[in-house]
Amino acid sequence: QVQLVESGGGLVQPGGSLRLSCAASGSIFRSNTMGWYRQAPGKERELVAQISSGGSTNYADSVKGRFTISRDNAKNTGYLQMNSLKPEDTAVYYCGIGGWGAPDYWGQGTQVTVSS
């Protein structure tokens, strides 16, 4: 059974930074795309960034230049470095593993709140 565990969320002031981590159990991590998604209250879940097994990435326009996705296949762990955070980045952030833009497995989510 695949398990994904996110960590690193919290409360940060506007302009601050956070680094999210997604630790995966099992052996599927290194051969699949990992994505970070977020869902704000009253809104649908949206893609933030994703990285393929080969390292190709894409980002939502709203986070380009501020967020960086990466992965460490040796540790079965993915990351999302978030800089210059804005109040509109407030959401529950989820990692997903699977196809490009189509995860098969999800973590439980971690709350990110950007507020002064």
C-alpha cells in the first residue's frame, strides 16, 4: 500500500518562505510523477507544480518564479520550496503520485496559512 505523508506547513507572514516535504512509502515514487496541489476554502483543488520521474517540471502561472518543486528519489521524498508567499497562497497543500496531472495516490494534506 502506498502512503504519502506531507509536512512543513504552518503559519507564515506575507513575503515569507516555507518548504513542504512529501515522503512516500513503497517503490513507486521514483518511476512516477509527483505533484503538489492545493485547495482553498470554497475552491476546487488545483495543480501548483509537478515533476516527472525524469525531472521535467511545470508550474501554475500564479506561482512561477516563487515556488520550486524538486525530488530526491534516493529518499523517496519530494519537496516544494515556497518563497515570497502571499495571502492568496493560503490553502491545504496535497502531494500526489501517479501520472502527469493525474495522481493515483494522495497524501492527507498540510495547511499553509499566509497572514500577518
